[in-house]
Amino acid sequence: MRLVQWARLEGRFTPAAYDKRAGSHGRRTAAIQDAQQRGHATSRLAAHQILTLIESIAVGWTITTAEFLTGADAPPEHREVHRQIIIDSVRRLTSEP
């Protein structure tokens, strides 16, 4: 994550890197759209909005809790608790009210 942020700061994204990210984003958005069409995810939000929220939850939480998860004194179960909180949050985000 730090390297990606640094590359953005310096404007070092090449067209090939952009195309790769766009392809990945498109596949994940399509998977969410498929889940929406099958009734497995809410249609209250657009698929790209859901993807942005999922990524924000995962990245934001990881950045703010890195020491809690990986510090020298961090019990191994902290990572699983962290993972489960993200999963539960995404389920709530994507479910119908």
C-alpha cells in the first residue's frame, strides 16, 4: 500500500499499469453486478459504489490497525478477528434492509 501511494504521489502510473487496474476493477464490479442480479447483494447502491466501500473498509481498517494485527505482541487470532469484522461489515453493507 505504501508503494502504491508513493507511486501515485510521483505520478508514476503507466498506461499498462492503469489498464491492468481497470481490468481488475471491471471484473470485480461485474461480479458484484452478478450478485445484485441474483438477489445476493443490494441494488440500493451501484456496483462500483459497493466495490469502493468494500475496498475502503478493508484498506482503511488494515492501515489503522496494522500494529494491532502484526506487532510483536499481537496474538495470531487478531488477524482472524479483523478478517471476520470486515466480512460481517461487507455482508451488512450489501444486504437488503
